[in-house]
Amino acid sequence: MTYLAQLFPGKARNIASARSELVARIESGPGHATIETFMGAASSTQREIKTVHLFVTSKSNLFIREIAELLCAGFRAAGCSTQLFVDQIPVERTEEGKIQIVVTPHEFFNLFLSQQLSLEKIQRLTNHLFLLSTEQPESVWFHSNLIMAPHAPAMLDIHLLGVAAYRARGLRCFHLPLGYHPLLEQREKPANSERDVDICLLAAMTDRREGFIAANADFFAARNCHLRLVPLGFAKTEDTRSYLHAAKRNALLQRTKILLNVHYSELSYFEWHRTLVGLANRCCLITETCEGFAPFVPGKHFIMAKADDLITCCEYYLEHEDEREAIAGAAYDFMRERFTQEGNCRAFLQQIEKTVRGGNAKEQFTFNVESNAEASLKTEPLPSALTKRISRKPIALFVSALRDDLSNMFRLTDRKSATICKKSTDPMASAHRTAVLCDMRRGYAERFDSQEKARQKGEAIFRLLDSPRFDHSAPAISVVLTLYNYAAYIQQCLKSLEDAKTAAIPGGIEVVIVNDASTDDSLEQAIGAQKNSRHPVRIVDKRFNTGLADARNIGLELARAPFAFILDADNMVFPRALEQLHTTMVNDSSAAVYSMLCRFQGSHSHRDGLLSYFDWDPQMLVERPYIDAMALFDRRQLIEIGGYDNELYKFGWFGWEDYELWLRIAQAKLRVSFLPNVLCLYRHHETSMSNATNLFDRELVSQLIKKYHALVETYPPKNRILGVDRLRFEEAVRTIPEKRKRADVLSARLE
């Protein structure tokens, strides 16, 4: 429950029943400050707003503070004495001609004011505050605003849909639209004025957006795209790595051809702040169908289409530069000349002043939704060539789907048993699962010991099979490809490497296939592919099956290139992946570079979502694993920090060796870069060995505390600690006598 729900408990019980209470409270008057009272007792001809104070908290999302700064600049340009207060308490009584605006209430109250004042004082103070909402109707944050709305003189909203939603609940609400101001533009033009980013998407991560990107991964992978997703659930501040602050974001948009907008949900909400920032930096906006975009005109100032047609529109406007630049230019000129923040703030002040003079708020301030709806109906047609493409798309999709279905009928697919990892509440099944996993854990440990004994005796633990090209190359990238019983997939994986564009990589690539003692015909498949490969290929045929971590470490030792790309034999890369990762690695001088991955099941056309979609952030990493192993590494630095941890299998931490490596990289403070585009394909199996982790909490937690307590103390997590629920983590630690004291200290620091 948020603090606001505690503050107004009558509204927190049930939002549906609370709506009638809101209307009754407004009509009856008690607890609700009228605008007339708020503006003071001066004569109606003297009620002019001359001072505007805006309030935000430093704990708010950065874009909220940007909106506050934009409004502050607009009111100041409109002739008001204006100040923006950060982490300061508004006054309870305001002099005549002054208004106070909180941007946005759900963050200001929950993250700041609740720690400063008592409940009674906050209730009383709310009677003297205009509350500006920026949230989509029906979101949790919108409903949070509903709790305190009846106590304020009025709600304000930047969007017509928000205005309508508040008014539908019987609340007074006014429209305070955002508009153009030079603050929105990149002030210093980049040295390279070329727009080299084809598509930019800036958005919070939701299932809907994840599905859209995954479904169109081939399109994004083939182009220079910047798909910047940020996590939900907490405020994005200067310390949040995934969120670009204004200067970096605007510099990116100055290099962008198309700003692509995909809605947060099924609600057709026009994202005003994101739109204005994109248009102010002369991007061509392509968005799915939306409402509340007036006075902009679709087809003239931006492109609007159904979600299924967005990619077709992007393809068209990337091909037609003149048309794309004409739309971006028309929007930019319209904003500067006719849709400024100064003008919008003036119009808002006139609404407030007119309401007070008129004395009938209900009549004087009914927003003319009908006229704005008429404005929203104004559109200009899409180019006929684009319209024809869109009309042909259903036929093309049908043919593609038929082709995939026919292909899948004859494709060998792996039907692994899910016995090990399917969760079950049946005690017998759980006991069996534990026994199987314990047996697996024991088997890996025994084979690893056998391998070490053989090594100490001087016995060969693997044999090398090199292609003729291998001795005559000096590659820049070694693709370390681990293989264990993946005969059904190895050909697809290697074909993706054959299709890879490597001309821009000095020296090209080599492929090091590490066969971890497969029992199927994986080795034969690899040897057959080696003969026809255009790349130098080394096959490392191991005697003992010792697990993924050891196989990768052996591959790293036997590779020759300065950079190593980690790839499992059931996964694939898009053609430009290695080239782009290498460029980023060299330009950033990083120890590691990773990109987004597209999950798929069965056929690679059956997309299942994304992985590795957030920027490098040690704070997020200590809470949970969110980056896969598929990445490009500086091979020397990776070996220097110890490579992959072979001990994890002894503790039952199956499948999480890549997470442990990222933790070690964070603890070593090595530089990591994120390439925000979908460049690789990750095969999602029904089984997942990482699901077994919670069966061995005792040993696992002991290992984690020993290795990473300093990292956890540096980046205190909130709900999870190193991939384990915080409460479960602390309980498990306290079962280990020698760790209890450290657990108590750690818990205290995390509070």
C-alpha cells in the first residue's frame, strides 16, 4: 500500500466504490478547497495570477522533473514570477495571485512529503495545491492520484484523456498541455550532424512492447537501431543506467531518423513528452494509432498507423528521405511557431482566471472535448505507395506463415523431458526432483575430479581437430561455441555464423567448438560443418562431460583472438551482430559488450520475448540476473579474473554460471557496454537448470556471502539479493551458524 492510501484510508478500500464518494465530497464542499477561495478574496477584476511555484522531489523520475522545468520556463516566459522547488514543502497559505503546482502528486507525496509531515498536516496542505498528473488513465499511478484529488482545488493533466478520466469521476480538472521550448532541443550540435541511427525507441519495458520488438527482431537487427527500454517499478533518477538523461537523450535524437512509439498498453495514449522531445530534435515520429494528439495532424506532422503496420511505415520512410525530412520539418516549424510552452501556459492561466471571474466553475471550465475531438479527426492521407504496401501485407504474412509451417513439419525438433525442472507441489515429485538433481550434482563433481586427475597424470583430456584455415589466420574474434547433445541445433547455429557479416572486423573471426563429451552425433555434425566453413574452425573434443563453465574455460584458453564471443550451440546470431559488438568493444575499450537477445521456441520465427534488454547496472545486477552469457569479452581480462566458476555445480547452482561471472565483473569494476538492439537469438527450452537453485539454498547462500557481500553492501538491493528473495536469503543465511552475525549486519545495512 502506498503512503497515499494510508493518508486517505477511505479511498484506499475500493477504487470503484470510492468514485461516488469523490463526487459527493466535491459537491458538499468539506475538505475540498474551491478555486475561488484559493485565489483569495480580491475583486473579480483583480484576480490575476502573477506567481507560480512548482514542486517536485529529487526522488522523482527524471522525465517528471524535466516536465516541471519545461512548465517553469513556460510560465516565466508568460510573464509570471516562477520558481521550481526541489524537495521543499509548499506553504499552507498563499497570497493573492499565487498558485502552487505539485508535479506529480503520486511521487511527491509518496517519496518526499510523507517523510516530512504528519497525516493531518498533509491533508490540510493539499487544500492549497494544484495537482498535475502525467499518468495514463487506469494505471496504478493514476489511481494513486485519485486518492488525494478531492482535497485539492483542482487536478491538472497534460493530456486530454487524463482530463476526461478525472472529469468522468466528478473531479474538477484542467488541461495544462506541454509545448515547445528550446529546453527540448539539443543545444550543442553534434560534430557529426549525420543521422546515423535509423530507428530509436525510448520506452518503459512492458509485455506489449517486448512482444512487439521480439516479433520484429529481424527488422531491427538489420538496421542501426537504439531500443532503449527502462524498468518499471521504481523512479528513474540520475543513477539509473538504463534511463538517458536529457543531454544524452537529445544528442541521440539529433542523430535519429525515426522515433518509433509503441504504446504502453492497449490504451491509445499520445505520449506527449516523448513526442515533443523527438519532434524538437527533428525526428520523424511514427506512432501507433492514438488519441489526444491535436493540434498536430497525422500525415503532416507525424505518421500514425496500426501496430501491425508500424514496421512497414518505418521501411517506407527510411527509403524515402525527402518525405521523411519534410514531415519532421513541418512538425518542428509548427511547434516553434504555433505550439509553444509559453502560449500553452498563458492559455491555462486564462482558464483559471476566467473561472474565478465567472463564478460558475462547472460551466466556465468544462473543457471543450468535442472541439478537440474534431481537431483529432483531421488527417492527411499516407502516400499511395505506402498505402499499397500496407494493403499487400496480409497476403505476405500468410505466405510467410505457410512457409514456416511447412518447414516445421520436416524439421527435427528436440523434445526433452521436463521432469527435472517442471515445478510441482506434489511432495513425491519434489523429492524425486531433488534426488535427480543431487545425483547430477554428484556426477559433475566426480567427472571434474576425474578430469583433474587425468590432467595431473599428463593424460590428454581433449583432442584438437583444426581446419586447414586455422593455422593461417589472425582473427579478431574467437567464437567459443559450447556443444553438448545439440545435434539437432548445431547446424543452424553454425549457419548463422556463416551468414555473419565480418568484412568490417580486421582479421575476421574463428570458431572454437568445444564438444563436452556429447553422447549423440553432435561431434559428427560439427566435423561435417567444419569442412565447408569459410571461417577457421577448431574443434575441441573433450573426454569428460564437466559442464558448461569448464567447457567455456577450455575454449577460452585454446582460442587465439583478443576478443571472445560466448555462444551455445542451440543459439544463433543475426548477420550484423559480431560486427556491431566488435565496433562497440573497440570504441568503448570495454571488457565486455552485450546486446538484446530475442527468445524463441522451436522455429526461430516463433518469438517468445527478449533477454538482456537493460543497460549495464551493478545496482540491478545484485538484485537479480538480467544478462545472458551471449556477449563479447576481452579474452585476456576474462581469463585474468578467473573465467567461469567451476565450483557452482557442486553447490547445485545449475545454469547460473553466467550470472556469477557478471557479478565478478561488477566486483572487479570492469567496463561493460550495452548495445541497445536485438542482435542474437536465444532458444528457450521448456526445461531450465537454473530453476533448481532454491533446492540448495544452504550451500548457495554460504558461497554468495563469502564472495559478494562487499558488492551487496556497495549496491544495497531492495526486494531480492543475488537472485534470491530477500527474506529467503536472510533465512537461509541464519541457518548457517558462522554466517549469522554477517547476515544481521548485512540486513541492517540494507534497511
